[in-house]
Amino acid sequence: MSPVIVWFRQDLRLGDNPALRAAAATDAPILPLFVLDDETPGDWRWGGASRWWLHHALASLNESLHDHLVLRRGNAAKIVKTLAKETKARGLVWNRCYEPFALERDRKLADELGKMGVVVKTYNAALLHEPWEIKNKSGKPFQVFTPFWKAMRSMGADKPHPPSRLSNLCKAKSDRLESWKLLPRRPDWSKGFDWTPGEKEAHRALYDFLDDAKDYAHARDIPTKDGTSRLSAHLHWGEISPRQVWHAIRTHGHGNGHETFLKELGWREFCTQLLFHHPELPAKPLDKRFEKFKWRSSSKDFQAWAQGRTGIPIVDAGMRQLWQTGWMHNRVRMIVASFLIKHLGIHWQHGERWFWDTLVDADLGNNAANWQWVAGCGADAAPFFRIFNPVLQGKKFDPDGAYVRRFVPELESLPDKHIHSPWEAPEPPADYPAPIVDLAGGRDRALKSFKALKR
């Protein structure tokens, strides 16, 4: 029999996988495929940390598929059409992606495959609701999160499906995963990554989190606590579905922490909706006034920020955590982003690009929307004049300095009193830099720039 090709993308799992389930229901041979396409995304090809995760996620998926995953590298549309011809495929299924370049490619490809006589069907595996399903009373997409969340919350979520029985897998010529060279070498900057990609680990992380979810509303802000779910990368790569997470949380409890976490799933959906309706989101501010904003250009300051050498402990701890582990605590992400944009006056897109390359959970919609939120130029954004004081943020959320001491060992011996402002210590550490910006002066400069923009 001619096979049905299942094109895996950001849905690297067997459970609650609608495309895989549909293929299994046909009783035809199933040909699983993954394409490494560095052409279609253009400027947004996966960054280094994402490629590290992808390598291990594909190895895990291939093991689950009993070594039947076909790997091909190149232009995805061309490869899919070629494989359909090679195998005389009767059908092709995939789960939808929502990046602008993926939407354009997929629409054209479905049309071309249809003309070839290949039946194409696509499904939603990445979201609780499609971006076009949640609208305001005027029938338009929401621009503010709170009413979006209320509408989405009232809709609930479909229940997930268990893994399909896959007794009819087939195989075609495949690249070797190692030949893609997704892992870093010379140097291997991933030595500190404490992640295990894959579907099995995603579910373990979820169930480890369930017992702590009741405290999530408070614990998520403390960077030294295991108060977050650590599910973001698993969700991005589709090793677990939002439906599986939603219903696990709902079944486990109904407290403030559980509701706060569900709201975070809602924010993820909101960001994807923004990207769907505003495909220019990663490159242009939603608030058009900011197209004329006068940003500073300082490669020296940006490098100090990226390397965690700004002289501001909580900022440096966050940036070093990112480099060492491929991830940064969410509260600290807001602090370092505010510092780059507001205190240093550097364009939010530079931070967006750095996060894209260094985060294992880098997601185009989330990344762009969150950077614009901090910059004050996005949807439902914090106003530009809201400027985090990193010293006060450090004292509030890392009061004993444990987080700073972990990632900035130069400050290990400082007393708690000076851990977030070492320049005030009687003897500041000689091997730690002085602040690259006066915090009060940087704040005043940001406010003046914003006032000029308003005029």
C-alpha cells in the first residue's frame, strides 16, 4: 500500500498528536518525516541552543518510533514533494505551525500536493484554540490580554488523546542525525545544560510540577526556588501538548497557583495569536510611534550585557544563567530585558536576537511579544516609563543573594547587605566590574527619550 507521510515539525511526540492519530486511522503504512529547513525561516533559522535541544528531541522521537524516523535536510517544500513522489504517498498529514514563513510555505505546499493527487490534511496540536477562534465582540482579535484570557478561559480545552497504536511504520532513505552537526563543538558551551529533551521527560517534568503548582503564584518569582514548571521548551517543541498540561493542572487542583499557571498557558496562546495576526511582530513595533524612537548604539554595552559583565549583580546572574544552562528564570528575564532597553537604551530587537540564539525554549511569538511588552511598544504592553530598578528587584526576589552567588562567584564573600550593590561595599571585589551605567542616570535618559517620542 502507498504510505501516509506524517511530517513532524514542532510536535515531537506520540501522545495527543492529531496528525499521527489521523494517519494511524487510515490503516495505511505510516512514514514519519522530519525536515531540517534552514532556508524557509530566513533570518529566523533556529539558534544554537534550539539546535542542541532539537538533536536530543529527534533522537528521543526516533527511539519511540523504533528507528523509523526519516531525516532529510534542505528546503522543506521541495523535500516533502520529492518524498511524496518517491514513495507514491496517498496522503500527507501535519500539525500546523503559526510562524509567518511556515504559514506561507504550508499553504503553497498543500495546493501543489493537491495538484499531484496527494491528499493533505492539517491539524492543531500546538494550541488550545486556533488564533482565529478567539475574538472580541466586534469579531476582531484581542489586543489586550485580560479580556482575551477571560474569553479563552470560558472556552476550556478539548481533552487530549492517548498515543495511537503504530503497528505499520515504514521507512525511506534518511540522513544520519549526527551528520546535521546540531550539537556545539570547539567549544562545547552546552556542558552546563541540565535538560533531558523528549516526550517521556516532558511528562516527568509536568508531574514533578503538579505537587508544587499550588504555590506557583508566589514561587514563580523566586529564582532560587524550583517554582516554575520548566515545561516551556517541551511545549515549544511539542513534546507535550497544552491540552495534556491544561487537563493535568485542572485535575490536580483549583487553587490560586493552579489558576495562575493556566493563565500563563493563556499568555502563550495570546502571543501566538499576536504573531498570527501581526506577522511583522518580530521585526516591527506594534505601537508605530516606536518606529521613530531614538535608540542608543553601543556594541560595548551590549557585549557587557550579553556576557554578564554589567556590574549589576542580578542582571549578570541572569545572563550567565542563560549562557550556562540555555534558560533563564522568568522574573529575571524581565529584569535583564528592562535593563537593556531602559537603562542602556539599546533596541529591544538586539535582546530578542540574543535570546533567540541562546534559549532552549526560544519561540518566535513568545520571544517577540515579550520583548515588545517590556519595551512598551507591543500589545497590552507595560508602559515605557515602567522601569525595573535591578537593585530593588534583586533585594525583593533574591534577598539573601543565593541566586547571584550561584552565577556570579566573584561576589560570593560579600555580605547580604551589599550583594546587590557591591559598589557600596567598603571593599568592592577587585575582579568584578563597576556598573557600566549609573542606574538613576540611565532611568532619566529613558524617560526623556520617551517624552521626546510622545511630542
